[in-house]
Amino acid sequence: MKDNKVVKAGRELPLEESVEAFIDAFVTSGALSAIPVTGTVLGVFKAFRTYKSEKLKAKLKEFLNETSSLQRDEIGTFLLENKKDEDPLLVEHLLELVEQAESTQKAMIIGVLFRRLVRGKITRGQFTDQVRFTNQIFIIDLFHFMHGYHNQAILQDGLGDILTNHRVCKRTMKIAYMDKNFLSQEKVQYIDVSYELTEVGKVFLRSLHEAYKDRINPERQLVD
């Protein structure tokens, strides 16, 4: 996808030309002409040409900025190897995913997820899961997760429960004891709650850290 038109589309072209570049990046390569889904994709993408939303334009630019480093042959190989019936989100609904993202930040993250998918850093199933996490978790909570995943205090302040609901974290509860006061030897019982990343969460965190690599403390950054 690394041609001037697509790179430029991610920055300054109007919406219609940006969508045209998006279409061109995925369905005009000769290598893709044998894929039955191409006609469907083209039809879906063309339907968006008349949607003159500035919000869509901004989100589309963020997505294109993150995917413009992909080479056309990378996308061609990826699409040729993909089985259409296994995950329709990969092609037909890609632009729809961008349009439905609630913010430009989330559209950018989806662009990073797609780039990681094409380059084999995540699987189709992980892509689907991570798009769902991105859509369903508030962006502020995603930021707290990226920066504070190692901090039990942050996780115990409500964030851990949110992430547990999405299988990103695992919650452990056990009975513990502490001194009733400084001078007394009497103990009081309480429930100690802790959280740890699941394997699903670690893979998602790597994707988020790739998306925001310039803002994450290098010592806390998870990389592939």
C-alpha cells in the first residue's frame, strides 16, 4: 500500500479520494483478481463514496496512516491465503469497522490491528477479539491499561473488573489478614483481590503498545 496516493490519502485528500485510495489498495492488484470476494468488497467500499461525513474522513485517515506502510504484495498474499468463509470481517467489513469506530483514536488502533494481522503478528481470531475489545472498552480505560497494566492499585480501582469481563485479565480472590491497628496483635480478615494478564491480554497489550510506542515507558513496553 506504500504508494503516494495512499500515503497522501491518510493525510490530506478529501473523503471521496481517500476512499478511492482505500479501494485501490485492496482490490485493484492483479494478484487479487481471482478472489471471488473482490466484487463484493468493491461494492461495499463504493457504497461509502457518497457518505460525506467529516468524522468518517478523520477516522479513515487515521486508519490509512497506520496501514500505509503495508506493501501491496503483503496485502495480496494475505488475501489470497485467507478463506472468505472463516472471517468475513477481514475484507468485506473492514471499512465498516472504521466507520463504526467511536473515535479517531480507535480507528487508528484498528489500523494497527489490521497491519499486525497482515504481517502475521496476530491471528484472525485475535484480530476479531481485539477489534471487539477496542470497540467495547472506553478509550480512557485502554490508556490506563496500556500504562498501568503492572500496577495492582490501578487494576483494583475498577479497571481490573472491566478487563476481566473481556478475558484480558484474570481475577484472583483469597482470604487475607491484617493488623487491626498498629499496637494491637489482633488480626482482621479481608478479601484480597488481585489481577494478572491472561495470554489474550498480553497479545492485546502488545498491539496497543505498538500503536502508542512513542508514549509508553520503554521499560514497561511489551513487544513481539
